[in-house]
Amino acid sequence: MAGPLDLAFDPWDPAFLADPYPAYAELRAHGRVIRYEPTDQWLVPHHADVSALLRDRRLGRTYQHRFSHEDFGRTAPPPAHEPFHTLNDHGMLDLEPPDHTRIRRLVSKAFTPRTVDRLRPYVHGLANELVAALVADGGGDLLTDVAEPLPVAVIAEMLGIPEADRAQLRPWSAAICGMYELNPKEDTAARAVRASAEFSDYLRELIAARREKPGEDLISGLIAAHDEGDRLTEQEMISTAVLLLNAGHEATVNATVNGWWALFRNPGQLAALRADHSLVPSAIEELMRYDTPLQLFERWVLDDIEIDGTVIPRGAEIAMLFGSANHDPAVFADPGRLDLTRADNPHISFSAGIHYCIGAPLARIELAASMTALLERAPTLALAGDPRRKPNFVIRGLEGLPVVVR
């Protein structure tokens, strides 16, 4: 049997980044768990295993609630990276119960079905404005003209970030998210650290202003919850706001451009969608499965686990391959085919278990709003040039998507 390094899985190879799905098929054929030395991780490529492990409490997004770095056999992050890790480690995505439970309970009040549904008119109105501007210009970059500004504006509106300050949010987010790639380089870390410090300072000032003059926004709500006895430190407020911004738009932005790029490459499916807009809900689910925005999700092994006879010891790190799981033929018939009518579609693009994406309902509203606006207002939308794939693996997206409205 081939060793894992003989397989086509190479998250730094441009050919792999262009189309990782054939390499995933090799991984699935190789086994249920594969040791990958370059990242010191165990790769899990099958849908059933990924789905189960996302719910397995022997794994955690952090280990520091139970172990020190030394006890866990890991090295502490460099002191120079402290601003990033302070920001990241206090967000609920990287916390485990009871802290995760406490913070998620507070934040979930802003994402109830009723609250999210109240945002629907604002989201659809903004999507129509953005698409109307794109049409008036005869085209442009779908990434910067529609995909980015829509979810950034929505989450900024929820948080209560003034419109004049919102231009800073996307660059800060992009710099911070660079640290979620595999083996990030030092210049990537330096940008993330700088952005973490600047974003934290900005939010600290905004929180102080909201203490003096509360609004109807989420930050004011978190302050009020703290004052009423639900203890939330200032750092937890800052980390929560950054997490909501980053997670609240990265997946939506990339799902939008990945999805339209897939539609342009599958003209029969695009024609069917244009002929029948009622396909939009199932199209969104299929496009998120077909080219998954978040390709990999990491967990620490807190207690030994066994997968297919292989014991993975405490202290190891597991890399669950969402992109591979979403193309597993054991779950999805003909997974390499884009099928906007696919009815049975249990993709895991929004994760599962206690870390299931709290903003998934809002993301679906945003994706439906932009897709519907483009179908209705730009029915002749076409590709104006080949897009460039971002040189990233974990967060999969494009550097731009040039389009023309004929």
C-alpha cells in the first residue's frame, strides 16, 4: 500500500489547490485515518467519521481547559504571537464547555429564528442595491462588488459598528484568518498579530462608547447581559465580536464566488437555475457541498480514540477534511457532479455538534438574497475572464471573479 506522502494530497501545491477533490478520493481509498507528517496531523477523509468526530467529546477545539501545554506535550505559542492567541482563544469557537456554553447561550439570543428573519428585508434590500450597481457598470468583480460587501455590512450592522469604520473590517479579518492555514509563515503571523491588536483596540473603544450610550446592537446586548449577571469579560466580548465578523462573512463570501464559478463551469445547471428560481434553496446547499468554503477543521485529541483499529493518542491533532467528506460517494451519489436538484444533501459545510455554525440560518438568507438578485437583475451575467484561486487550502476561495452583464 502506498505511503501517505505518495498520495496526491499536498495543501501547498497549486495543482492540488486548483482541484483537491481527486486527491481526496485517493485519501478515502487509502483508509479512514492517515498520518500526515508535514503538518503533524491525522487526516480523516470519510463523511461518517468526520460527522461522528464533530460530536465526540473526547476531542476539543482547545486542550487548555484540561491540560497545560507541557502536560499535553505541546509547545506554547511564541510570545510575539500573543495578541492573536489572546483574541482567538477567548472566542467560543476555540472554547469548550462550560465557557463555550455560557458564551454561546448569550450570543444565540441574537441568532434566534425570529431575530434572523427580521434581518431578511435589510439583507434583500442591500443585495438588490449591490447587484443594481454591478448591472449599471456593465459588470465588475463579483467578489468585491457583491460577495464581500453584503455579509460584512450585515454582521457589522448586527454588531453596531458605524458605517464609516467598516472598511477596516475585511482587511483585519483577512489578516487574522491567515493564521488558520496549515503551517502559516512568519510574515503571515506578523500580519495576524498586528490586525489582532488593532481590531482589539478598536473594539475596546467601541465597547466603552456603548457602555456610555447603549444601542440596539449585539455589543450593547452583551454588555447588558454582563451587567445583569451573565458574566462576560471584556476580552470575551472582543473575541466574540471578532469571531462573529470573521465567521459571519468568510464562509458566505467564499460560498458566493466558489458557487458562481462552479455555475459558470456547469452551464447546463446554470441554465436550469435561470429557468427555475425555485431551485435557489437546493442550489445553495449543493454549491456549498460541491466546492466547500471551509476545507478542514481541526480538533485536539483529549483522550485516546480509535479509528478503524488505529489508536490516536491524547495530544495528537486531527484534521477533519470537510471537502473530502462532502464528496464521499458513500453518502453522495456521483459526488463530482453538480446537481442543483440534489434532494438528499447532508453536507457538513456548517460543521456539526456543539460548534455547529450559529450563523448558518443568516448565511443561507444572505446567499439566497445575492443569488436571487443576480438571477433577476443580471440574467445575462457571464464570466469575463478566468479567476485566480487564493493560495490557501483551509479557507477556500478566489482572489476575484470578473463578470460582465451583457
